[in-house]
Amino acid sequence: MIIAGRGGGSFEDLMAFNDEKVVRAYANSRVPIISAVGHQTDVLLSDFAADYFTPTPTAAAEYAIPKEEDVLQFLSQLEGRIKSSLVTKISSNRDRLRLLSGKFIFKEPMQLLNQRSQRVDEIGIRLQKALSNKLNLARVRLERYQNLTSRIQNILFHKKQKAEFWTSKVEDLSPAATMKRGYSILRNENGKIIRSPEETKPEEELQVLLSGGTMQVIRKGK
């Protein structure tokens, strides 16, 4: 299974997922593809070509990996069916042995009975081995699913930490954060930001934006 994901971006950044070659590759893939570009509002052509579509990579991972309780329930049901089949098979063969042991056409009925009994034992052993092999295989698959789940969770955790780090950096550079450090923004009556004294006139009323609010000032001097 392939999860084709991307952690968001502008619509222009996502245009690659509308490319004809990408869409055809999705449609012709023998391996199931889950499209998880990370945008809930933007619909892409590759979403329609994929086998399944989710709005985020996290949702794709949850869809692709079965729940542990579902796997355990499947194993329990499988074990029950195999045991039931085993009991039915053994019981059927025993009934046949009892029937054959009463036939007069057999010159050595005990020998035939012993052969049939041995055959039943062999079938029982083979069925038990088959059951054991299936259960072992199911346990191995369950361990793989658990390991994959753990790896995906670790990746998502690190991605989240990285996103939080850069979000904090962006917030530190915002105008509001800058004003909290003692800076202010000066505007004229039209709302234009003043960057130098040459942009104002004497006695002109100006507005000062501070971290805690605003106030009106008047330019003095030339």
C-alpha cells in the first residue's frame, strides 16, 4: 500500500497532483494508493484516481493500519473456525472407522481399523500444525502492524514538534510580538504607516499603535 501525502501548502504548490502523468500513474498502479495531500478544501485529480482519499496524512495512516482489537478478534475467530473444523473432521473419520470395523468383507478388520486410526492421527497432527502455522503467521503480521504504527506515531510526533517550533518562530516575528518588545507603529489619518519624518507635516495628527492599545499624537517642530 502507498500513502501519497503532503503536509499542506498553497494551491499552486499542489498543482503537481493534477499533472496527467501523476494521475495516470495513480490509476495504473497495481499497489493500492491512498491520497492524503493534507488539504480539506482543495480537490485534486489525483484524489479521484487513487483507491481511497483522506484529507490528511494522519487520517490515511489510521485508515491503512487496522486496529489491534480488530486483528485480535480476527485471530480469535480464525482459531475457533479451525478448531471446529478439526473436531468435525476427527469425529467424521471416527464414525467412518466404526462403520468399517463392522463390515464382514474385511478379512483383517483390526488391521484396517489400525490403519484408519493412524490416518486419523496423521490428519489431526497436520491440522494442528496448520493451525499453529496460521496463528504464528497472524502474530507476525500483528507485530508488523504494531511496529509500523509506532514508527508512524514517532514520525508524526517529530513533524508536530517541528511545526510548533516554526510556528513559534513566526509568532516571534509578528508585529504584535515586536510591539510587546517596546516598538510601536505610526500611522497618519489615512491609515498609512509612517516610516520616516519626511512623510509627515508639522501639526499633523498621527496615531501610535502600541502593544497595549493606541493613542493620538501631534507632530511638533519642522
